Amino acid sequence: MNRFFSETTKRLTPYVPGEQPKTGHFIKLNTNENPYPPTPGVEEILRTIAPDVLRLYPDPVALELRQSIAKNYDVDTDSVFVGNGSDEVLAFLFQAFFGENDIVAFPDITYSFYPVYAGLYNIPFITVPLTDLWTIDLSAYPEDIKGLIIANPNAPTGIAMSAEKIEMVLKARPDTLIVIDEAYADFGAESVIPLTKTYDHLLVVKTMSKSRSFAGMRVGYAIGNKELLEGLIRVKDSFNSYPLDVVAQKAANASFLDKAYFIETVNKVIETRERFIESLCSLNIHSLPSKSNFVFVSVPGVPGKDVMDHLRSEGVLVRYFHMPRLMNWVRITIGTDEDMIKLTELLHRLTVNHNIHREK
């Protein structure tokens, strides 16, 4: 341990991202990236942007992009905040709204960056277990929490809850900040962005990494009450007044201007996901109902790590989480139809070999 580390740094258990291989011979289904490129308008921006603009600072408030996002969701421009990926937006909101005397809560199985941020900023937090059906029981959260953070659909399960259930919580908890992380909502979940017009204690966080194929460019945003967003702006301007570079702003804006392409590619992922789930069912492989661009899968009798290691040896990367309740599960990103057909064949062989070995 470095002697110059602060006490907070010594206590940290950092987030561990999925493997990013240095060679291209893997089918990469481990980090929920989109198998399709961004809209052609993004390629045009990257091809034609003048290098001379890079000598100037970008628009610190990303006005043009925020206007496009606002138009897309039918909200006011002042209700939109943008950041360098949704992870940065989440980091800002932990700083802006919670302190050492507050308690924030989230499920025990969810996006693992939440407890990392709480630890980084010395914010007390509690976790509430998912039900036996892997769902979130909103009634199980105590009354004395300042913030409730829910990924919807949840990760890594992929299970979504209805906007109606979330609105019930908003009505019941007017003094609790409700943060809904909709990183995967575009793949079939019901967004609660319309509810931000009614409830000033609702903040919705979204990313362009998944449904808009921007994982390599890092653009995220939050939508909520203008006064609520002022807290995010204060933190941003105390940390980095220019979070989105000029290329990212122009490219992201191009993405929001091409709604037809967005709908087309999202629907392709959804259709592939449903076909893949059907193929798993035919193999008697269990999967949870997913409204995301991934599926949470358990191969009967085969530990999750063994599934991951076997698939990796065959050139396919999937994600395994070393946690007590998740030992028999892997998370599989939805790729192209060709990717998922090959993966299905590998899983079929794995189950056949496992059954032969068991019968011996």
C-alpha cells in the first residue's frame, strides 16, 4: 500500500470493468456493447470535422446536444444535463446530493459502481436483497434513506419494472431522491422520463453507450427538475467545466437527429435477444426475462465460472460475477444473429458434454 494514499483511497474497492482483449479473435459478448455501428451521420461528423476546432474549448453547456435530447424526450432543455458517460453523471449525483450523514440505498445485486461511488465519497449505504424471483421489492426499503438508486432494467439480471410501480414509490416517498438508471431501458423497458415533469425528486440517468453505440465516445445524460440539475452543474463546474469534447458533442447530436436508425438497430437487438432466449429454452438452459441488451443465463449443473472459461477457450467472451448468489450465472451480451448462433452451438456442446460426463 502506497504510503501517500489517503485513508479513503486505502479503503476503496474499485469497480472492475469487463475484459477488453488486445486481439480481435474473440466474439465479444461481455461488456454490453452494441453490435451495430452508430448512425451514418456520426461517421460523417468524424470524417468532416475541421481539426482547427480542436484548438478551442468546447461549449461547456453542450447546448445544441441538450436541445436535441430535450426534443427527443419532449422535455425542456433546462431539464437535461450531459456528462462524460453516465458513470460520470452518477459520480456527480453522489457528490451533489449525498453526504456523510445521509444514507443511500440500492439492491444487493445491481450495477456494482453504486457501492464504489458511495465508498469514494464516504456516503453510508445499505443494500436490500432481490427477491427469490430476482426482482426489486421497493416496499422493503426503509423510510429514513435520502436516496434510492434503481437500475431499470436491473443489471446484471435484465429484469425491468413498470413505470407504474416506480410512480407509486415517487408518490409514497416525496422526501427521498429517486434515481432511475435507464442505461438499458431502450431495449424494451418503460422509461419514466415523462414522470420528471410531475415529480421534482426524480432523476433519470441514461447513456449513449448501449442503444446508440457510443461506448467508445463516452456520452451520458440526466433528465430531471431544473433545480435538481443545478446540483449536478455545481459539481461539474467545480470538477471539470468541459466534460464533453467538441467531437463528442457533434457526434452525439447527429445520433439524436437520426431517430429512424436508432429504432431500427434497437429493434434488431431485441429481435435477436428473443430468438436467443428461445434457443436457450430449447436447450433447457435457464435465463431470466430480459428487457436489456443482455441475458442472464444459468447452465444447469455447470458453475458460471466454468461456463465463462469454456466459452473463452472457444473464442467467446461473456461476463461472470464472483458473488455468492451469482456463482451459477453468466451475463451474455446480445451480438449479431451470427454471434448468437455460434454461441448457442457452443452452449449446446457444453450441455451435451456435461450430461455425458455426469452419466459416467
